[in-house]
Amino acid sequence: MTNPRPRIVVFSTGGTIASVRGDGGGAEPRLTGEELLSAVPALDTIADITAVRFRQVASQELTLADVIALAAAIDRAVAAGADATIVTQGTDTLEETAFALSLLWNGDAPAVMTGAMRNAALPGADGPANLLAAALVAASPAARGLGALVVFNDEVHLPVFVRKSHTTNPATFRSHLAGPIGWIVENRVRIALRPAARHHLGIAAPPDAVAPVALLKVTLGEDGRLLEALPERGFRGLVIEGTGGGHVPSAAVAPLARLARIMPVVLTSRTGAGELLRHTYGFPGSEIDLLRRGVIGGGMLDGPKARILLSLLLTGKADIGLIAKAFATIGSPNDGPPFIWRAEGGV
Ligand code: ASP
């Protein structure tokens, strides 16, 4: 970054980082972006920071349409001179919004996402420390070109790997498959690893055009009866979290195969870490069986992330061939060149 005093725009969306005790006694997202900034005077030593109130909600209220709008807002902020952006949001869905943003935002300016596990009224509130760490990373030349990042508890994570792994622990964000790519110590930012590829989906969709995709977790005795109902409920695609390396009970095979003939069906693992198998097991309902029946392998993506990718692709009107290619490259590092695609009207 050439500017000695970087300009950072903070988009606040609510979440625990912005929460204080509400009238009913429980925490509610009431603090504005300016109030978050004023709680951390040390931010002044890092950059010129301005706040934009993007949303003011708990993060399960956010939608994919919000993230598409957020990527456009980041684009405009950077075009207007921002060197980096920060997004503050609730932790519950941060792994999904961050992954979507990592696909939608393709500029060099870092887009750093953070939040808090302890709200501002609690002892040991972690929001101020996370915001400071996010600003340090956003202002760091080492973060340029990495796109969207998650900074939390003094660690830097790639959205494709990171998951919320604990209901209350401030060290909740974990990247089981690859680990964090960096850390912050005594205000120094360390980026120790860089991603193998940066993918991009150029999609600009009106909020009502986001394609609905169902996510179904396979459990003991699953017989597939929910699957039959999906088309009439308006879903345009399905992500299924199979057991282990990507398996379903034999009773669910026929309904799944029928579904795969009328909409894209992506298979992931419910384990939460590791890559989907491709050619290990051969029983009915195994990964070999399902992939042969036209189900698309999700690679290393977990269910929620595969759902984000499938929904974005369908929103951009990708055909089944392109969808399979996207999962083959975004889900499997080093298996192909970066996936770069502009949907009609996309940027
Ligand atoms: N329920 C909150 C949210 O996601 C939790 C948090 O921010 O940590 O908005």
C-alpha cells in the first residue's frame, strides 16, 4: 500500500459485536459502526476509518442477496478511494457470507470480516480486539490480493476453510483442513501462507432472483422421503451432506437419482473436515454409486459452503456442465486453473 495512512471503510451489519442488552434483557444488535469504532481509540493509529451502516441484524437474518449487495458496496467504496474494507457481522453465518464474498469480490483491496463471541456488555468482550486486528490486517500490504479474509481471535483464516466450531468460545473459528494462514502478534500482521487459487463469480442479481437451494443432512435410517418434496417447494438445487466420505442409505438412492435428473445435486460430507471420496466404496449409496448417477462431488466444501456456491451459480444461470466444473476446481485445490466466470450482467 503506497498511502502511508490507508483509508478503510467499515461496513457494520450487526451481530454480537454490535450487541448490548435490549429491553427484553437479551443482547440485541443496536450499536452502530461509529459506536464500534469509538470503542477502539487505537484504530486511529492505523488508518483513516469511516463506518457505513449496511445492516443492523443478527447474522441469521442476512441473505445471499445481502452479500451480493455487500460486494457491490465494497466495489463502490474501493472505486471511491478506499484501500481496504472491513465487514463486522454476527458469527453464526460468518463462514457462509465470507465464502460468498470471497467468490464475489475480486479486487486487490482486502475485505476483512470479523465479529465477536462476547457482546459489548460482557466482561472480556472480544469485539474491540477483533476489530483492531481486522484493521491491522486490512491495512497490511501482506493482505493485498488475498480478497476476503476472516480475522478472529488474532488469527487470519481463508473463508473457504473457516467454520464456527463452538457455541461460545472466542476461539470458535477453525480451519480444520488447512489451518489459519496467518496471525497477529503485538500489532504485527503475519501472512504465512497464500491460497493456491483465487476464484471469481461475477454475479449481479436482484434480491428476488437468488436461486433457492436446499441443504439436507443424511442421518441414520434416512429414507429419502424429504427429497421427493423438494421440486414442488420451489428449490432449484440440492446439497446433500452424506455420512463419512459421502454416503447415503440405499433407500435414499432412487429418490436422489430421480432428483439429479431434474436439478443439480451436490454431494458433501457431514463430517466437517476432509475431502469427499471419489472411488473408494462401491455399495449402493456409496460415493461411487452416487457420482455415477449424476450427483456432483463437492470436493472439500462442506454443506453450507457448497450450498452458497450452487446458489450463486444457479443465480447466474450456470448450466450443469459449468456447475460441475466450478465444484471440480473450487472444491479441489490444484485440480485446475482458477474458476473465473462472469454471468450475464455480472461484473
Ligand atoms: N447470533 C449472533 C449473530 O450471529 C452471534 C454472534 O454474533 O456471535 O448475529
